[in-house]
Amino acid sequence: MAVSLRMDPLLEKELELAAKRKGITKSQFIVEAVERALGRKNSYELMMSLQAEEAREGKALTKAFAGEELPYDTEKSRQALVRKLRVKHGVGRTG
């Protein structure tokens, strides 16, 4: 179903930029916003239900990837970022 709407040019530009940041079209952005407004898409509730499901299944997702190299090691990445920021801002240097 096609829907047409009018909006303030500044609001449309903000919409365009927000959609671009998320890597989706303006239409997809609008559909997601309407779904959230109607209670059909609540990211917090989705996260909570996934965590509860994982807990019930004994961390099945973690087990599914056991022994596999994870594409993103959060702690290692955090430490690397902290080091770079310290160097950049001179934190930890002495006189």
C-alpha cells in the first residue's frame, strides 16, 4: 500500500540524514518509526525476549559458536581504543 505525506522541508532533511546514518531508505525509516509507535516493534522488548530465550536454552547461541573465532572481540577492541585515545590526548604522559 502506498502512502503519501507532506512534511516540513527541514524535517524531511533530518529524516533523510537519519535514514542515511542507519543505512536504510527514508521509506524503511518511516515504516520502522510507525511500527514502534504502534507497539509492533520495540527494540528493548525484543532484546529482553532474546535474552530470556537464550537463558532458557542454556546460552544456545554462545554454544553454537563455541570454538569459532568471533568477528569482534569487545574487550580487545575497547582496550585498543583506550590506548589510542590516551596517546591522542596525552593521558598518562609525565612532564
